[in-house]
Amino acid sequence: MPPTDLSVEASRAGLAESVHRVSCAVVTSDDRLLASSGDPEYRTWWRSGAKPLQAIPLVEDGAADRFGLSSEELALACASHSSEPVHIEVIDSFLSKVGIEESHLACGTHTPLSTAMAHLAVRGTLTPTARWSNCSGKHAGMLALAKHHGWPLEGYQRAEHPVQRRILEEICRWTGLPASDIGLGVDGCTAVCFALPIRRMALAFARLGLSSDPAPKRLCGAMIAHPMLVAGTARLCTDLMVAWPGHVIVKVGAEGIYCAAVPALRIGIALKVEDGDMTSAPLALLEALHQVLTRLDPTLAGELPLAQLGRHRAQPIRNTRSEVTGERRATGNLRFYDS
Amino acid sequence: MPPTDLSVEASRAGLAESVHRVSCAVVTSDDRLLASSGDPEYRTWWRSGAKPLQAIPLVEDGAADRFGLSSEELALACASHSSEPVHIEVIDSFLSKVGIEESHLACGTHTPLSTAMAHLAVRGTLTPTARWSNCSGKHAGMLALAKHHGWPLEGYQRAEHPVQRRILEEICRWTGLPASDIGLGVDGCTAVCFALPIRRMALAFARLGLSSDPAPKRLCGAMIAHPMLVAGTARLCTDLMVAWPGHVIVKVGAEGIYCAAVPALRIGIALKVEDGDMTSAPLALLEALHQVLTRLDPTLAGELPLAQLGRHRAQPIRNTRSEVTGERRATGNLRFYDS
């Protein structure tokens, strides 16, 4: 890796202790590579970074209108939420409008992403069932799509089911890849997940952010209107869309994936922390966004409220006595290409 | 990184999803580099990998004899323990023999490394105080050394205290480095930690495993005799020294450090998972050990009970429905040099 590449370093007494390498692609909506770090053609799993695209058929095919889904419920369909009370409220109304039960959700259970909720779960005050899954909105959307089309509800999460075939069409459309070039796997939540180059993920986000089609416009609008529903307390997806409303659409994915669209610049950004570190991914995304804005539109860069996003810029590393022993922050630079 | 280097990969549906690069050095007790991965001169923090060396003055200066420390207590002085009941029993007798209180321990508190104990802590059934720190044995040893020499107990963990100066002498002696070449930082537990090339960590372990001096012999013997006290349930340090008694001395360190001595081969091994991933470090150490044994002594390699250590060889990755979606395992190879 040349020294200029983007990475996130955890240092101790000024010496880098752990280094998280970042592959990143910054792409225009007409598929020009503007900037990169590491390998912009890095082929990996999109995981939850794909959720806004996976939600498109829900709106485009008429299911969202048919069931009267609100913009809150559409935001949750695109979310990796933290299982906070506000998320459970929305999933409950979502299930109720579609007329499905929690037992229809194929997503299993996991420790909530919210530390507070996770502690309640360990204490037995809360039993996280399928509704509490960070992916419950995506699954409710898939079930709504199946019900709308009269497809079986059973097995909606599996690659051979019409719901997943319909979603794959959409993934192909936005990434510009034939289905044969997209790897299929089983995600943490049991639904299909997709393997493709991060450059194509960035392209899909660039297109998503600019699209004038009603379905993507409505979904992006829902994410922008309800950042808290897209992720949760103290998470970058939420904090960035709250701090800089309307300028950016951001979505995290498991194992170090982060995607963003900046419609004003007609670009998408996708990155993968190569080792999958989830603590590093938000720091890398915010640094990449900052560098891209600074290079392409210094005025807009000046409007990015970095001060409000301090916790996602640099994090002190503290020991068991709360003494600061080091720091975690992004370092290195994107390579920019002539445009 | 050439394709042959050692790494740990988490794959999904056959495609590597997250990759953890490993720098490793295999060194003889007379400082010949036998094998490596990545950069054997990689300079990083030794963290708890240094504990067996940090414990040497405790024995060598006569404190262990003066306070009548048992081999269990010496094993705990070298440990990063999991805060299981057996560890708390030993730290209690250790403190009592030295005549110090828990309040003397400068190590702060943290969530126990044992998941079972961590859950008790979240539930409020257990309040992890300083005794429960994974480093409590090291700290008790440092206090015993201070008391034995008549040095102040206060501030024993700081670089300027005679305890830490005495330990630094020992770190210099075993690594062959002058103090000016060893970086000093504050560890997670507030004590001094050391930055140096991993090759020197491997050299120190090679020498440690072979030494006929009474202090290192007694400490290595204690670790070999009480593997459960060195780490805890289901951890590689414990499992490997239980499964292959007397053949190997192994010690983990935070942020992806693992060190081992194989006295029969007169070697030490030190590795750093570059991104600090603690799940990958044991898989990398066991794979490196297996490759070294296979190359240097196939007969001995045949005796390494890999079947008993399956959980440290490959780990299925399961989703929220317990379906296997991928696997975590070490891949790549050490480079061997003519010897």
C-alpha cells in the first residue's frame, strides 16, 4: 500500500498500534472514477450497504402505496437500526399495516447494536426477538413486496424466491452489472447479500442520490427526513444526516462497509475497511467525504459541520483508569484522478 | 504483501470478506531469523505479551521467596486472566501473602474477558473491581517487588518508579535492545508497556524458553503447570498448554499480539495481527506454530494435538439463525530462510 492510502490508525504514545487499511472508490453518476484508496475494484460483500437499493421494489412495484407506508416506515426499510424504542415503534406499525406477524420475519435475533439496549437484553429486562433485529425493516419490506405480488411469504429471504429475484434485478440496474457478475451469499440476517466491486457500490449510490424516479426519490427523502430511524444514537449514518440535512445519504454495512451519495456533486462513495473493523469504518467515511468535498467544492466542504461530528473524527483511547493512552483517527489520502 | 504471507481470512460463500494481515518473526535463541511473514522488524507495542519477562524481577530479586509465592501465584503474575472464580481465588491469596490490599492495585476495572463473567457483571451479580482485572496478577507482582525492595508502593506502575526501571532492565536483557531503543507507553492497565520490533519479542521468548536461570525456569514452569491460570476457558494460551504440556509457552497480548517459545527447537515466535483483531490472533499463532514445526521437525509436528485445538484452527461464521454463512481461518505461509 503506498503511504498515501487512506487508513484508520489506533496509536499509543504516538506510535501506530493497529492499522486498518481502507479501499475506497469515489465515482460520478456517469461512472467516472474521481478518487480512490487501496483497490477501487475490491470485490467484497455489500451487506447492509445495499439496503436502500433493496428497498426500491417495495416502492416501485406499488406495495408501499398499497399498504399506506409512511416515510418513517420506508426509512426503516433502508435501516440497520439500533433496536431503540423508536425503532420498535416503527416496526410495529410497519408489520401492522402490511398485516403480517413477527413470526413471518426470517431475520433471527442478535444483541442490539445499542449498548444500552444490549445491556437490557443481558439483564433479561428485554428479550430481543426478530422485530429487534437491526434488519427488521428490510425484512418487513420484503414481506410487503411478497404479499403485494401474491407471492408466498414462506422463504422470501432465499435466492430462489421471486422477492429476491426482483431485488437482484434492481441491484443489477443500479450497479450496471449483469447478474452473472454479482456474487450471492447469505447475510447475517438470512436474506440474500451481494458481492461486487466497491466501485460499483459507489456508482449505485451516485445514481441513487441523483435519480428523479419516484421510488428512489421517496426512499432517499425518507432517509434524509428520519436519520434516527436509519441507524440510531451516536452512529454516523444518523449523526451525519442530522448535522448536514439534505446534503448526503449514508449507509453502513457490516464488516467495514460504508456508502454515501452527495447529490450536489453527482457522486457516490463506497469504502471497505479491509479487516472489517466497524469502529474504523465511520472515521474512514467521514475523512473520505471531507477530502472529496475539499477537493471538488471547497465552499461546500466549508459547510460540512465537522465540529458537530467530532466523535466520528478522532476518538481518544482510554485505559481502565480513563487515562488517555492513545487515539484512533483516519490518516492518509485519497488519490484523485484528472476529471 | 506478497500472496504467500500469513493472514486470517473471514470468508462468506467462498469469497474472502475481511482479511487480517499478520506480521510474524520466528527467531532462534542465538538471534537467527528462521521464518517470517509481513515485516519481522514491525515495531509495535508488546502489551501483555511481555508479562512473563515483566515477572522475572519478582522471582530473581527474591520477592517470590520472601512472600512464599506458590507456582499458581507466579503463573497469575504472567497471566492475562479471564476473571473466572479460579483466578480470583489465586489473586486473593497472592495479595494476602504479600500483605497488600486491593486498593493498592493501580489497574482499573474492565469487563471480564470471560463472557460468562461479563454477563454476570452486566446483570449486576458481580462488580468487577481491580482484583478482577486480567492484569491483577502482574500488578500484585509489581507491588510485591516494591515492598520487597522497600520502595514506595504508590506510583509503582509509572515509568519513573524503581519497579518499572527494574523491569525495563530485564526487558533490555532479554530482547538485547538498549533502553533507548524501547518505546514506553501506558498500557490499558496503567502500567508501563513497551514498543519494539516483533523480531526482538520472538528473541526474548526463544531465550526465555531455554534459559537455565532459576527465575525464568520457575516462571515458565509455573505457566506450564497452570495453563488455566495464564488465560482461561476456551482461550488458546490455556488450551494449547493443556493439550501439549511442556512443549510450548504461549502468551497473548492486546491488539493482536501473540508470542510463544518452543524450547525443543530453541525458537521463539512473535506475531502481530496488524489491525489488532483479537479473534484472529490465536488462529494465526496456531497456524504459524504448525508451519514452523512441520518445517523444522516433522516428528514433533505430528505430536501437536491439532484435533484438540479445532476451535483455534477454523471457526464457522453463523448468522442470526445459526446457519453457517462463512468461515474464519488462517491462510498463507511463513517464508523460511536457509538456516
